[in-house]
Amino acid sequence: MARLNIRWLLRSAFFGIATVVGSEAMFASLAEASSEVPPDVGPGATAPVRPFRLDQVRLGGGLMQEKRDRMKAYLRQYDQRRFLVLFNNQAGRPNPEGVAVPGGWEDGGLLSGHWTGHFMTALSQAYADQGEEIFKTKLDWMVNELATCQDAITARFEGKGQGSGAASWIPTYPGYLGALPEDTVLRLGPPRFAVYGSDLNKNTWAPWYTQHKILRGLLDAYYNTNNTQALEVVTKMADWAHLALTVGDKNHPNYRGNITRDDLNYMWDVYIAGEFGGANEVFPEIYELTGDAKHLETAKCFDNRESLFGAAVEDKDILVVLPQNIPGRRRRERLHANTHVPQFLGYMRVYEQSGERDYLDAARNFYHWVFPHREFATGGTGGNYPGHEDNNELFQNRDDIAYALNKSGGAETCTTYNMLKLARNLFMHEHNATYMDSYERGLFNMITGSRADTNSVDGPQVTYFQPLGPGAARDYDNIGTCCGGTGMESHTKYQETVYLRSADGSTLWINLYVPATLDWEEKGFTVKQETTFPREGSSKFTITGDGPLDVKLRVPAWVRKGFRVAVNGETQGQQEPQPGTYLTLSRLWKTGDVIEVKMPLSIRVERARDRPDTQVIMWGPVVLQTVGQPTGADGFWDLSLYRYLKRDGDYAQGAIKRTGSTVGGDPLFTAAGSDVAVRPYYVSDLQPVSSYFRRVEPAVVFGSIDTGVANRKRNDRLPEYDVPVTGIESPGSDGPTFLDVLWDQAPFVTHADFVKAVTSTADSFVAAGVYTTDERDVIVVKASEAEKELNPGCTPRERRM
């Protein structure tokens, strides 16, 4: 059966067939009618660019498959019965003897149940990878058990059962499913408006977050394994959610009528308790699957209208504000990052199913508040800075990067997980390569770096925070936490963004250089990508299939020189491709055609927006971390690197030398003049590492020639903090040094070009009042004398002659 027909059957069933044969018979008939994977109505469902199903793309060997295999080993051995213990308790069902709850936040406390959803998503994605039955067997069992729990709880509502103990409560509406009583969700709303805490009888902890994870896991089971029972359970849960968010807690003695927009605004602004994950993303999908408009209405109930949505539509960055400027009645000065990022994923889905432009505008504007203004070089966000609440899960001040670094915390992994989802979804509508550049950065640093390089299956072995302060080591494991749950998902879906397609099937977008084979059965094409990226900078694509197709190859923004594309050995394009764009190959393809991409992984440095001397070393999209405890005065590694540069500005020729590779092929380096070991961020062990270092370049030097002139800073009007940072002067009057500005212009084709750049740069520093004319003259003269020093092909002996 065609995928379109499956969707038609679902709509027909809800509007017609269900009234005759009932929903159970309807879902049974659907299961018999189709053996194909059902439609994915998730991200990009109505966009000009759309995803492939997970089972259409298979990873090859390499970095990501290594990380994925370790996670799949964990999923294989984990006893899925442990997830049902708390659900069975609420349903009044017995549990197997000796089966314990998962632990961590899954211990019966107020966030219990969320990991069940994460685990189902991970199982479905692991099954899509290679079709291994063990994952589907586990998943099918969980879905069936959850369906039985849901039925048992609903039976009490219908007066068909009497619970006892933990199951003695009677639900307010049919269809509820959870590891906790229904009341832990309803009490968030009126009349009680419960707040975050540990009291099981009166507090709540992100109840709609937990509902979202369960709903998401069931939907993924449906999408990735065609489990129609999962869709049946989801639809009943969605029916319950609609009543819970519109009619509300109607059995409470102080009930005062339907939930209002004002009530909803008040609910979502309460710290932690109001965190709902991406709950608003699932209901538009359920609307599209069922045709029932109430589910789209449910999605809009989650709009954070009082303190954020309107500002996002108007592009007014209020993620951090002064106390006197706090909008709304309950929000704080700094917003919790991973509470709010997923809200915009839901807004994207509302836009895709409703066409209401404000939702897209809000998501786009919000994304650009974070990237680049709160983006660490690793693709992460969050952290602390002086003078504000000690909580690494909150957004840092706009453009505050250097002072948001700290050893104990850092960037929260699941915030990056959600920012990548948002970048991907926005790209499908706007096709801006910037989204994929940031996606690649987060993927090859924060995500791959979040899984420990160990075969242990004692836990998922993933990070919560990834510390960015100097000399900090990562912690792994995280059973039951939010990042532990998203970690299971991240490492089982690496293939999802490698390839995308245009809605009309005329174009294939190649976004990531990852060994992965696409089976595009609708077009009759197979595309096999072979690469060791990011360990080396090249990729080969072999085409199977005949016919016209536009292939768009991403030219990464980090490319400096040497990016080349050849088809069957013939170089494509007369000019150097523009970094941060896509190169289009339009042709009639034939089986056996080969595309080869060369993209040298040059080493470069990037400076923090707010403090230019706080820098990172980059290898393509990958942060290169220094290993060991720093010895600098500020607790950072102090590195001087300009004296090792030649005219080509290539750090790899002397400043950062490659010294070898690990057994797995990961490149290893040493920083010149310090013997500091440097390695890729994604290498994941327990050693102390530093992402950022301090650039210390006291004098203007050209190789070994010292001008005797101080390497002073120029005021480049750096971003000023919107909110003051205690004890730190706002960096607006700071800027890069003379050598920073000069070497930003590299490479220099000839020495005359270099001297010309030195002269113009020195003139600008004189005009800015930084240097005197005498100092400029000394700098220019010494630059003229440095021809041998700076010749890329000159040996040390020749430079001394």
C-alpha cells in the first residue's frame, strides 16, 4: 500500500469507519492492510525540503557507527520490564518478582515515566538502522504493556474496575497513561497551580515534559516500526490531553470553569514545573494523522504567550533581562535553556500544519538569539557567569561567551540535542547553509563527544553537562536524567540529516560528510557515501540509478582552500566554491557515476565574541582540545602561536603540528612552543581537557624577528552585554590585537602582498590612536625583512642564511 493511502485510510477511519466498526477494529484493519512503514508527518512534512525515513539511510563504518554500536549494545541488554514497573503500579497490575525500577529520576519521583519514552524512541531508531528484530521485539512488548496499562486506568473511569494502593485513584478523563497518578499533571493548572518540589502529594515536576516523551516514543514506534497499536495509544492520550488542557481539573472542589489563555500563560511560566519539553510538537502530527482539528488546538494551548512568544515574533531578545524588565508574572531573569528550546520545535510543527506565519517567525528569531549570540565553539549553549544564579542550565547573557565558561558545569547536552532539531527543521524551510554549519558543529562535538569511548553497558554512558572551563573532565552515565534519555536517542539516529530531498523529488541535498548509503526507492537511486570524515577531509559518492537529478553538495563554512568536486574524474566548476553555500550538480546520472569531494581540514582559531584573547583551535568543524591541567595565570593554557605562522597562515605548518593518530585514526597534535597535546573534542574519556585557551602574544613578531613594538589591541566595538556581569567591564571597548587583524587576512600570495597588508593594518592602528607613526614604521621595516622567515617553502636552515 502506498504511503499516501495509509494517511487516507487514517483520515477515513476517524471520520467514517470508526463510527461503524469502532477504533479497535479500525486499527486492526490498518495493521492487516499495510506492511509498509507509515508516513512521517514530523519535521518538514509540508516544507520545500523534506527528510528521508530513517530506514532509507544506513550508516557505514566510522566515528558515528562506533558511538552508535556502543549505545545499541546498551539497548540490547537492558531489561525493558523495568520501565513498566511504575506504570503497572498505576494501572493496578502485578509486576514480575525481582524487577527493579530504572533508578535516577526514574525512581517513583515526580519525573518518573519520561525515560520510557526515550527508550522507545531509541529502540525504534536502532531497529531502523539494521532491522535487527531484538529491538522491535522489545519495543512491541513495551507498547502492548503500555496499552494494557492505559486500558486498565480508563476502566476505572468507566466504573469497570476498582483500584487499590497506588492505583486507588479514579481518572478525571479517559485515555491517561503515566507512571504517576493523573493528578500530578492536572495540579499544574487551576485551581492549584502547583510548583516544582519533591512532595508527591502537592508538587509537580515538568508533568507535560513526561507526557511528551511518552507520546514521542509511541509515535516513533509507529513511524519507524509500523506499530499501529502505538498510534492507537497515542490517540487516546491526545484525547485525554485535550480535555486536560481545555476543561481542566473539573473534579476538584474549587473548580471554576474551563482553563483560560491566561491560566495557560501562568502555567508555562513557572520554573521547571512548567517545562513541557516539545509537547506541542506531537499534537500537530496527531492532527495530520487523524484529521481531528482538536489536536491542533491542543498544540496551541502550549503557546508561551505571556513572556516569550510575542517577543520572539517581534525579534526582541529577552532570554536574559534585568529584574525590573521581567515580562510576565512568574518567569525569572534568566530563562532555562532546555525548557524553552523545545517549545520552538513545537511552534515549527504548528506552522507546518496550520500555515500561521507567526510560529515560523518566532522559531527563526529565537534560533538566532542563541546562534551565534550564545553559542560556544562546541555548538553548545548555557553556563554561568559572574553575578547571576549558579545554574548551568540557564541561558547566558547575550554575547557573553568568555565569562560564561566554568569548570563545574558548562553546556547541557540535551539543549544541543534540541537546538540541532530546530536548525534541521528551519533548514527545510529556508535552505540556509548556516543552519547546517551549526548542526554539523554541534553533531561532531557535543553529540559525538557525549558518549564515552567505553564498551561498558552499566548505563548509557553519556554526559549531562559538558564542562567548558579549563582542565575539566567529562562525567558519563546519567541513568534516568533528561540528557541520559536524549543521549540514547542521539546515538541511534546519526543518519537522519546526511541526506534530505526536495518535496518534488527533483533535488538531493547532501548536508553532512558521513559514511552512509541512501536507498531512494521512489526515485530509483542509491547513493553510497564513503568517507573517514572528520578524521580526514574527503568523501566519495557512488551513484546507482539512471535519470535526471540535481545534487546539492554542502560547501562547509570552515573551508579555507582546496575544496574540489569531481564527477567521474572531471573537476566541476571553474571557480573556487563559496564556503557556507551549496554546490549544485545537475545532470543525467548513470549507474556507476562517482562524485569525489576534497575538503582539506585546515587548522584555524576562533575567538570568543566578547573576549578576543579567549580562543579555540578548530579542525574543520571539530574543536581541538588541549589535554591536561593548564598552567596559565588565569587557569587557562597560555599559547603564543603567531611566531610560527608562515605567509600562507596555515597553523598546521608549524603552530599546531600533527604528531600522529590514535588506534582508531583520530588525529593527534601538539601546540608549538608548549608541548601541549591537542586532540579532537569527540574523543571521550576521563582526562582533563580544555576547549578554550588564552592567546598571549606580547610583541609584534614575524617568525623569529621581534619588532620590539607591543602587540596592542584596537577598539573594534565588541558587543556590549545587555545585562551587567559582576566584576567584569562590558567588552565594548575591547578588540583584537594588531597580529589578530593582520593574520585574519592570510593567506598572502607574495611577500609584497604581506607587506602591503602589514602597512595598511598598521595605518589603521595609527588612525585609531593605538600606534605612533614611528612604531608603524618599525613594524613595516621589520615585515619587509622577514621574507625568508615567512616563506612557506623555506627550511629553517635557509631562513638563517
